[in-house]
Amino acid sequence: MEFTGERMIPEYNKEQEIYLEHISRYIFASQFVKEKAVLDIACGSGYGADFLLKSGANKVYGVDISKESVDYCKKKYNDKKIDFLTGSVDNIPIANGELDVIVSMETLEHVDENAQIKFLAESKRVLSPNGILVISTPNSIIFPKGSPFHIKELDLKEFSSILKAKFKNVKLFYQDNIESNYIMSEDMLKIEILSEKPNLYARKINRLDPMESMYLIAVCSDSDL
């Protein structure tokens, strides 16, 4: 499968910022999947579904609208605990209440407003009563304009609103890249110690208003978070 810019493919993008951004989101999502039935919707090249399985999921489904992507995933990730299926976000090929967790990374912006609403309704259908949706999207206010693959981008208010219309509990998170370099004396390093580990010092080097974050991430459920 060739890299077109629509899907991140590790073997093409591993030395690039896009790789770090995507992998970071799946690392974040992995904390919810241990011993769970998980769906990676719009799974693309399949690396996310594979990562979630390796993070302890009992069963993973990878669904994508592209047959080429699904065929690629089936060939590359041949594991009986992963099923790759062709399907769309507004017609997910999974039975009612079968899933514990849905992971949807950079998907919403690829469909129109009606499909976004149907997607969230479909997510509720296939999730168990206590199921969790982990979802991300670029912030339309900050993200560079002109992507030929994006149909309806969302800002923070729009993203939060459509999620809260479907789920009782929504917790928002924000993702950004920071390039940094510093030279500090030992005294300067000790000004703000955020770790108890010997010789490890952490300082906050960036503070952004949530409205200004490049990517928006949410954890959603009808149960307590």
C-alpha cells in the first residue's frame, strides 16, 4: 500500500512527526484496553490495531472503508485475535453491545456532519453499557487548512458538543508537539522538581490554552470515568 497522505504507514513515516503524533495517541488509548474487546475504527494500515492487541486486549477488530487497506492489514498482521473488516463509520459491521472499547483516531474529520452523528450513534450501539470511546480529531482553528482528505473539521466547542450529545461523561485532552533545547545549571534544574527519581528533573516548558491545541482527544462513556 502506497503512502498518499490519507493514512499513516509506519514504514513510510517512521522518522517523521506524523508518526510520533499517531503512535502517542495509541499509547494513550492503550491504558483502557487490557482484557477488553476493542474496535479500531478507520484502522488504516493496521499498526494501531496491532498495538492495542499487544497492549493486552483480548480481541481487536480493525474496520476501514478501504478494501485495499483491509487486505493490506490482513496480510501484514496475521493474528487470530485480530479481525480486519471492510465497513464504514456510519454502518459498523459489529453486533450490538459486543465491544468494551472503541478507538477512533483522526476519523471524524474525514466524513460530513451527518455521518459524524451516525458514527457516534453506531458507537453507542456496538459498545457495552459501560463501554468507552477514545476519539481524536484535529482542531480546525489551528490545524493547517487545505487537506484534500478532510470533509468536516471541528473546533473544541463543536467536538465537545457532539460527544456530550451522545455520552453522559466526556473527558477532554489536548495534544501538541514541542521542540525544545535548554542549557541549565544544576541549581536551575532544582528549582522545580516534579519527579522523586534520583537525577531526573522535569520542568513545564509549554503552556497552551486548550483552544490552541493542535489535536483534540476525548474519552467518552455512559459510566463513570
